[in-house]
Amino acid sequence: MIEAIRTQAHNLLENKEIDVVIGYGNGSDPTRTTPVFIRKPEEVNRLIFDPRCINSLPVYLNKRQGYPKKGWKRVGIIGKGCDIRAITQLIAENQLSRDEVYIFGVPCDGVVSHFSKWDGSLRDDNRATKCSECDVHIPNDCDFFPGERPEVDRSGPYKVSAPQVLNLFNLKTDKRFKFWEKEFERCFKCYACREVCPHCSCNICITDRTTPNWIDQAPHTKGVFGWHLTRALHLVGRCTGCGECTRACPVDIQVDLFNQRMKDVVQGSFGYKSGYSETEKPPLITYMTDDSENFIQ
Amino acid sequence: MAKIGVFVCQCGNNIARTVDTADVAEKTGELSGVAHVEDYKFMCSAPGQEMFKKAIKDNNLDGCIVSACSPKMHEATFRKAAEDAGLNPFKVEIANIREQCSWVHDDKEIATAKSKDITKMMVNRLKYNRPLERYKMPVTKRALIIGGGIAGIQAALDLANAQIPVSIVEREPSLGGNMARLSETFPTLDCSQCILTPRMVEVSNHPLISIHSYAELEKLDGYIGNFRATIRLKAKSVIEKDCTGCGECWEKCPFTVENEFDMGLSKRSVIYIPFPQAVPTVPVIDRENCPKFIKDKCGLCAKVCGQQCIDFTQQDRVIEEEFGAVIVATGFKLMPNVYKEYGGYRPPHMTPKKLTAKIRKTLPRSTAGRLVDVINGLEFERLASASGPTGGEIRRPSDGKVPETVVFIACVGSRDCNKGVEYCSKICCMYTAKHTMLYQHNVHHGKSYVFYMDIRAGGKGYEEFINRAQSENANYVRGRVSRLSKKGDKILVKGADTFTGHALEIEADMVVLATAMVPQEDAMGVAKNLGISYDQHGFFSEQHPKLMPVDSSTGGIYLAGACQGVKDIPETVAQASAAASKVMQLFSREELEREPEVAIVDEKNCMNCWDCVTVCPYNAIDRTEITNRQGQFLKWAAKVNPGLCQGCGLCNTVCRSKSIELEGYTDQQVYAQITAFEGAFV
Amino acid sequence: MSKKITRHDFEPKIMAFVCKWCTYSGADLAGTSRMDYSPNVRMVRLPCSGRIDPQFLIKAFEQGVDGVIVSGCHPGDCHYNEGNYYARRRNLAFRELLDFHGIDLARLEFSWISAAEAIKWTKVIDVFTDKIRELGQHREYADMTDPYAHYLVKEAA
């Protein structure tokens, strides 16, 4: 499979149809992979793909991360189904145009939850949670796919959220608060969750703004609550569920639980699934006159 | 450091009864930034305002809080006073301690504490008020009128007589609209054309009115005072300035098609004017049906034209014009498809047999498989019209016979949620009564029946008119018709008289349906084009149903006539005049002033998600390219058109990067207000 | 006016974010009609319920209020045609989010109050105040200590 991608990438790079291929290469130790940027056709053999390829590469297509770099007119990118959803969402938000990217779609059975869990095989106990509910093992939209691409019906709803979300949701409100309070005590606001997110695209993040100081910069619990509430709020209907925020968190706070919960809400209340359409309006910038208002007096 | 003055009003005893104003003033004076406090009996009185102005000047204040009544009462008063004293009016805020404190609480201690809190919140907010300047915009003193029916004609004449240049855009080749089709008008039975056509001539002769007939509005950009309209002038194939309207061409033209003006009851030539009194009297070639354009044959009209003004090569022309205001008067049509309920569909024309030559030419209706003698109100108008297909004799469409029995059915499609529209079409009761009279005047021995639900005759002289119709001519039957069917060459009308409770069967020669009035088919398209809102039926929505009935939801665009809701002629004319006077009001000023509380963009941080563009209800936000001094493209950013922005702040809320802000309600101001809140009760 | 004044041990702090066309006018009408309602509410006047950013509510809770009211025009009555529809969606999502963070939704009230509904306004305020009084202080947020508080220089009064 990867051979076909290497050949195609080689051809495209040689014909200057694309300027760079963003993909995965072997990392510093055998359990790790690292994002690689292939600019020369002869380097394509560095490209690999296996369940260790955890990173969400579309973050490199985010303007805030310096995209497009000098000399990048058209970018090839290796995309798992979930990554391609992120790209679609970026296009829907006008952060990217479809013809700027050349997507190498890869069929993916899931990735490991963490590099340290990799021992050569992918099993249920080391698979990332997002992969168990994935419906894009065969990607939605791509320019190149190794071999024949089977048709997959994706009209159905998302699968239900990870068990942790439901467990948490079924707790009593104050218990849930205690849970988060305990989690957030560890947060020291390194903003890794923001930096790794493909959708955080603001030039100046609202938390970095001091006039007005909506979110307290200090990493005490109050400010941390404000930050995570705001982050989740800004991602309502936009998060494509790559789970990178949780993976990047140095103190293991499961910040993507909010996003997963909001994904369910958006799906249930507005019938919207992010990352499947480049033209559908995200739920919070549109409305129906008959939206639910059972919470309103 | 801010120098804020706080003025606490006692409002006689209104505030002072439950609020210790002196205490409020004292405590507020201790807040940082407060340089001056006053506690006064009547701030809004002349001495109060003088004191207010003096305090601003003497203390060189850069902001003022008036703790008094609701901002709706006196915000404008104090802003004006501040302006007089040399302070930017938007540096004045009102703390509402009357309606929302002293009048609703009894406990003096609590009310005083609440007043302090309210005042403190406003003081904090005021520190971040920016001095704003009202936008001044020039006004293009020309009006555009869309639709050349009676509403458009009236508005155009009113405006032009007030020395305002007007352009009328009419889709058809002639002005006149639906009113030109009518035979006589209720309740006075004066001839519609006799009162309309002089107006049309007046319009065509008026030096300040330009008529774009056979034209459509393609696009409207801009905002109140400064619209730019793109108008498509459809090719008439006739050189307008040379044409004398002699009529040689349309008389000689050998091809005929269904005449829309006569509701398909007669035929017209392919080069045509819709009716003899058409304004402008310039024919157009119907290119869809003309053999010259279909297969390049004929061309007779060009040969017979003495002025050589037929031009087959003419192209559509698109012109752009500037206007300051727009009046929309696109009118109505009758609900289509009601025939389906009442007797089948309308097939294409077939020439009926056994007719006199004259009738055959004018009434070519088929009898095959449907009830051709079921017609709608406008068709009846044409039959009754002296200039109509039958020359004013009432003859039925199928065989040209004079109908001996006619059944009129009211409320067809109206007041019927299931098959039609929910609203009452308002004019049908009246015109049905008029039809019975016209019929009776024409066919003295004829019998007419009217099936109705209620009679709604609210209008000057209307009830009297109905009474006359009921007593003199028609048999009014209260009840609905259940079925129309064919019986010989007659129509069997099955219905019920709900007064007697008897079922009723009438063998009628002709049935006239008082069909519901609905907006024009493309009304919603027009609304989207203009950026105005419309209701579920497609009628354009007024700004306020009672107090602003001629303003559309967009500033500078006004509504006239049946495009806004069902109306009869007097109401239409009244609304057209009202719309015209609104335009005059707008044009009476050299410059428009707009409140500066609009959104502004931080272009540097705009991240081009265009969420603001999507949510803006007024299409006030555009995309713009930011360039450096050398003119090189740097980035895209949102751009607010202050002429269109109404200051709702939706864009501010949806902007994640907070790079668009609503002046007057900025995040910083609201933040200051929230953080000032202590909820400190004594 | 004859309502008996009663003092309670706990007076909840309530903040209301309202649209100026409907709810603010409704509250004004309550004043003009001399209705009596609970004094615990402080209003922030905004042009439209669509302008009410969830950020405001987060900040209000951080600030230590015990309850927040959000109110605007009834659907279809928005002065800006559609602002309240957006507000409704946004608040629906925001409530779910708050709930998932473990904040009691009873502390956040959303209502449609027109300029004529002064009675509804007083009722909403009174009922909500009583409800919050029963719930007690919003301890969750209030108890979150700010370890840096003592570094902050208090604004000179």
C-alpha cells in the first residue's frame, strides 16, 4: 500500500505538481513515528504508514502554524480518514482551498492510543478510543487511494461516544464538577491542546488577549475552567474528533471528552456532523426556526 | 485617569422615596475615576441640564453617568446636552435607577444598595466608551420604483411632482399592471382604464420620470441613500426613440399567440403592445414566438415599418444607475392551479367549432374534457371590459354564448389552510358583488348566484355597495360549493345553503371563481435581490405591522401596494403615496446621519472564517483585500459597511478571535460591567 | 407595593443579560407599572440576545454570581429578524457544555420576554431568585481559590 503512495508521491514531486508531501516517517525509537516533510522525489522512501502513525497532520495546514510555508503552492498530505475530515472542515471554514491540497488517502484500521503502547500489533487494548467509533476507515474524499476504493455508506449517525463520556455524563452534576476540578488541578496551561489542534486558527487566541481579560491567564482552577470551557465552546460543531488534544496533554487530562460530548449534542440537536461537507454551514452560524427550545421559559 | 461625573437624579420623589440619592452619590464619588458627583432633584429639567453642562465644562469631565430613569426616556436628552457642552455624546451613559430600582422596590436600604451597584456598573463601563462620531452619508436624490402598476405610477407621480427624479422599472412592455385589466371599479363603478390611462400618460410625459419598460432589476447594491441598481433592459427589437406607435407592424403581423393581457381569452400578434392605451406605445417582438427569431423567416414588420425602426439584432442592455431610495411595488397575481380543484386543467388552445367569425377570433377556448367555462375574476374582468376580447359583451369562453345563469364562488383558495392560503384576500367580496352588477347590466334577464362564506365589506361605501348588489341583482347563497361537473353544455354546481340547510344544485352556463390574491411568483427572488424580508406567503414584510407599514426591513427600501399584502385600489394608492412621502422625508436632508454603534473590524487578526459574513442579517459585512502601501496583497479581512449595519452584534458573538466588535457594546465594556458587579447588599 | 419586606439570610447575586428591545423594555414596563419584584438582579443591556456571548456567562460565574438570566425577544419578534434564533442555538449548546463541566443548570435561566410582558419578567425574577436562594451560594466556583489573589493590588477605593 505504502509503495503505491511512494510511487505516486515520487511522480508528483518530480512533475512539480506538488511541492511537498507531509507524511509519517520513522521516529527516534522503534515505537515512534514522526511527521516528515518530503520535498525531494528521492526521499519518498522515508514515507511509512502503520498503526503508529498517530499524529494528525492537518495541523500543518493551519495558517496559525505558518501554512503555507514558502514555496508551498500545492501540498500533498497523507491522510487517514479522520485527518481528511479535519481537512474538509478546514475547507468549510475557508482556512484552506481544496485545490491547494493533494490528499493521499490511506485505509486505516486504527492507530495505537499512545506510542508507548505499541508492541508490534494493534489490539483492542491498545487501540485509540477514537478508532473504535470511526466510520472513515476508508476515507471520504481523496485524490489518490492505493488500489480500488470501496464504496462506504456514511449516511448513518456517529456511533455513540466513548464510554468515559457516557460514564461521566451519567454522574451527578456535583460529582462531575469534582471530577473536573481534580483533573484541572493538574493543568498548568501549557496550551499544548491548542497548539496541536487543527482547528484552532485564531491569530491571537482569546486566552492570550488581556483587553478584555475573558480568561484568567493564571493556571489556577478558576482560570483553567474558563479556558477549557471556552476551548470546547469554540470547537462546538467544528471539532472532528482527532483526539490530539488529549494525546498532547503532558498531564494526561482528557480534554477531548468535552469535544466528544459536544459532538453528540450537535449531532442530536442539529443533525450536524463536522468534517463531512465543505459547504454545509456549521451549526452555530445557522439556525432553524423550529430549533428545540425546551430549556427556555 | 478618567474624569467621570456622576449625576444622581431624585426625580422629585420618584427615586428619592426609596433610594437615598445622597448616599448613592457619596459612595459613587469614592470610586476610582469619578471626579465629580451631583445629587439633584430634577436632572432633566432646564436648570438640571444647565448644571449638567456647567459641571462638564467646569470640571473638564470626559464622561458622564446620569443615574436616573430608563435610557429610553432621557438618553438622547443628556447626550444632546453633553454635545452642547463639548463632550462626545457617546461618553454619556444612563444608569437606570428608577424603572429598574426605585419603582420596583420598597426597602430603602436594599434599593439604595442596588442603585449604587447599578451606578458602579455603568461607571466601570463608561471608562471604556470610545468617543464616536455619527456617520454622515451623502444621499443620491433619485428614486427607483420597481413595478409600473397603479402603486408604482402613484408613487412616481407623487415623487416627480415633488421635484424628485424617478425611474420606473416595469417587466411588461407597458405600464398599467393589473389595474389596466379591470373593467370597472367598485364601489363607484367608474371605468378603470378611464381613471388609470390619464395617469399613465402623465407619467410618460413627466420630464422627471424615466420609464424602463420591458426591463428587470438584476441586482441592488449599496445601502440607504446610496443604492446602485443593475437593470436589464430586455431587447424590444424596436428602436424606441424612432417608433411613433403607428401600429402598422402589429396590424400586419401574420402570427398570433395567446394574449396574456386578456388572460389568454384572445390572441395577439407576435409584435405587440399589450393593450391599445399602452405606455410607452412602443411595440416589442415576442422573440420566443416570432418566426424571424425561431427559423429566420418572415420579417414583415421590418418591411412595413415606415420609420425603419425594427431592429432584429438588438441585444439586451444592462445599465447601472444610482438611487437613494427604492419603492417596491411588484403587485400580485391570482392564485394559479385553483382550476384543478374546480374543474380540471387548462390545455393549450384549440379552435372551437360552430362559432361566429368574430367570436372565433376572440374566444378560442377548447371544450375538450374540462370545464372551460369556469373562469377567474380577472378573466371575467376582461370579458366585461369594453376593450376586452368580446368588446364588453359577456360571453362564455367555450362557445361564445351569452350565459343565462352565472355562479360566482367567493373565497376560492382564500381562508383555506388545506388547499389554499390562510388569509382573506379582502377584495373578493367586493369584486364579486361588482361582477354580479356588471353581469346584470349586460345580461338583463340573466340569473346570478353568489356562494360565499361571509361578506367582508369594510370600506367607505362598501357595505352599501354589497347591499345594492344583494337587493338588486344576485342571489346570495351562504355556503360552499362542493363540486363542479359537466352536464351537457352546462356546469352542474353542487353546493349547500347553510341558512336553510338544503343541498343546492344549479345548472350554470358559466362559473366565476373569486380566486385568492397571491404575491408574484418571483417575489421571493426579488426580496432576496433587494435584501428585504418576506412572510411565509411571499408578501414582503413591513418593518413594523402597525407603526411602520411602508418601510421594509431594510433602510431606504419602501413597500407599496399588493406586494406587501392584499389590498384594494384605494389602499394601494394610499400606501404608494405614503411610501413616496417617506422617500421625500429621506431626501429632504443633504446628508444622512447614522448612529455610530456599528461593528468595526480588527483587520490584522481577522482569520477569514467569514462566520460574520454568514450570520449578518443585513449583508453588511463583505470580504476585502488588505494591501500594503505599495498596493501588494497582504491578506483578506472582513469589512463592515456602516450604512447597512444595524448594530445587532451577532458578528461580535460568533467571532472566535474577537476581531470584529460592536461599537457601544464592545467586549471590553461588557466585561467591565460584569466585573463591577458585586451584588453587595447591605 | 404592599408586599411585606422580608429579609433572608442569603441573598443570591443574579445577573441578567437582556436585549434592549424586548426584555429591557419589559423590565422598564414593570417599573412604570410599579410592580414589585426581588431586588437581587443586575442587568446588562445589550442590543440583541444574539450579542450575548457565552463568554459573558462564564465570566459572570467566575465573578461569583449565583445565577444568570439570559433573555430576549420571542422567536420571530427579533428587532434584527434572526438574532434570537442564533442565541437559542448557541445557548442550547452552551448549556450542555456547562452541564458537562458539572455546573448546575438550574443556575442558568433562559427566557423570552417581550416588551409587554412585565408580569412575566417579575415572575421569572421572583421564581428564579427563590430557586437560587434554595440552592444556596454558588460554592463550586466561589470556593475555587485563587492562589495568586494576595498578589493582586486592591484598587484604591
